[in-house]
Amino acid sequence: MRSVPKLVVGLGNPGPKYESTRHNAGFRVVDRIAEREGVLFRSGRDLEGFGAPVELELALVPRYGERTWLVKPMDFMNLSGAVVSSVLAWSGTDPAQLLVVYDDLDLPLGKLRIRPRGGPGTHNGMRSIVDSLATDAFPRLRVGIGPARTDAARHVLERFTEEEEATIRVAVEEAADAISAWLESGDLDACMTRFHSRWNQGETGSEVPGGPHP
């Protein structure tokens, strides 16, 4: 069993109103990992010694180590940083062992990208995390939700069409595969090489520029 604590944080907005919206792609990925592993999320309030005044749900994934957690901030997207910094402090996890998975309208629908670090772009949840941690040196996996046709704020809070849903389901499965591989090996470079090669097969286009991200 690996003793290095790891956190996988999926970003989204809490509540039934936002279920299955584009902005909740990160939630969907960590939910899928939890489903595969047969683990359940519980409130951070139930954890001994946590005590931070933030809303979140966590699921322990013992197969990858006794301190491997899936995390869902249960405050709104632009407040994600307070949750993530609190969980890092509680768990003793270094930012290098934190992976954040989130939606990105700068990527075509269903496209996936892993990066070891980088700025938040136009994503308010990521901006909140980078600001709270005072670093962008942590891995992230972006799930493409497609560019906004008009208003970006409206776009990310829309649900996928039936046709789009088929594509995003495949992307969620692939993202869960990649994150599970990282949890197993701890080797992000190998994970990037393996999965980017798989995802890029037959790809001829490039990343699609997007507008402001709420």
C-alpha cells in the first residue's frame, strides 16, 4: 500500500439544479471512479479532525493507499479554492499529489487533456484553487464540453443534448481510466504519454478557442 496521500478533486456545482450540466463534468468523473471502486461519498463534517468550515464530500479509495481520497467541493464553483486548501492541510498532501478534474469549453466536446501544471485559464473554479494554494504546480485533467455558441455562462450551465451525452459518457469513462492509472502508478508523465496517445489517435483538429468561463 502506498503511504503518500493523494487527492482527486472533481469540480462542479452542488444540488439537483446543476446535475448533468456541462459545468459538472468533474463531479461525474469522480462519481464514476467511486462507483467503479465501490466506495461512497460522505460529508467532510463526519471526518475526525477535519473541522474546517467548508462544505465538501469525500470518498476514501483504499485500493490505492490508505490516504487516497476523491473530493467534491460542495460550495459553488468560484469558492472551490477554500475547500481544496482545507483538504490539503487536513490530509498533509502536497499539491503535486493533487489532481483536479474539471470541464473546459476551450476543448471540443469529449476531448481530454492531462497537464502537470498551468494557469487557470478562464475557469473560475481553477482560478479559485490556484489563488488559494498560491501555486499552479498541480496536475489537472480537462474534460472538453465544447465552445459556447453565444453566452459562456449559459452554456456551461446547460445540460448536454442526447447526442452529446453519448460522447460525454465515453469521455467520463476515459478520464476515470486515466486518473485510476495515475493513482496506481503515481507516474504522471507515463500516464500522459499513454493516454494522450490513445486519445489523439485519428485526431486532426486542434483545441478550439473559447470565451470567458464563469
